[in-house]
Amino acid sequence: MIEEIVSKKSDFDLTLKSAFSRGDEAFTSRSFAALLAKNSIPLSHKKLADNYIIIKRVFKFQAVQSRISNADKQLLAKYDFNTLEYTTVKQMYEELALLQKWSNARNDKLKTDADAIMEIRTKELKFIDANSYVSISNEIYKGYVALEHYFEEISRYKDSK
């Protein structure tokens, strides 16, 4: 009986690269699909994603982008978030899910902070793109890749590749 069940087991592995993955990325189909499907995407996230994609296509981040301010860093620290260049993909998925929930919350203070954190994350991502530089060049800290991928998926200005 057990042998029969094992022999019929599918070879499909959900933890392999998903359809959203490119190149050397190791996003899992479970984590990314769950992120997009579990919560409704807030309008503020969609606006930031559209803005990011349009700027990336038109200007290709050739203009100088400033780093985040100390006030921005304090807001991230208030909720125990690292800066984007010190964030892993897993941390970014968890953070995005949390920010989605907070942006849809009834608590105005939490909603305001969640939207401010998303704006900070967008500013950090623009800076990283503009400089093609991350101070920590380690494959572990690739939260910025997950954030960019999230923006590409929720934007209405997707690439038609």
C-alpha cells in the first residue's frame, strides 16, 4: 500500500524556481504566489509600483537618487526592519505581507506608517538601481530583488516579454 502511494507521487516540486523566477534567482512558487494571493494588494502599493516601473523604463535611473534620511531609518527601526541592502528575500516576503495587511487595516496610524515604509523601500530600491551598487554584495541579502520583482508583478505597466 505504501509503495503504491510512493510510486504515484508526483515529481513536481513547489520549492523549485517558479514562473516568476529569472536567471539565478531562487524564488519559490509557494512564497511568491502566497504573497500575491493571500492579501489584496493595496492601492498605495500599486501606485508605487507603477511609478517605479515608469521611472525605470523612461529614465533608467540615470538621475542621482538620494539615500534615505535618518528619520526614514528611525521609522524602519521602530518596526524592527533592516535597510533594504541588509534584507534577505525571506524577510522581504514577510515584510511585504505585513505591509499589505497594515495598508488594508482600519488603524490610520498603522496604515500611514505602512505606506511611509513602502515609500522608503521604493526610495532605497531606486538608489540601489541608480548606483548599481549594494554595499553588501552577498547572495544572502537580495531583498531588493524580491521587492523589484513584487513591483513588476503588481504594476499595470508590465513588460510584454
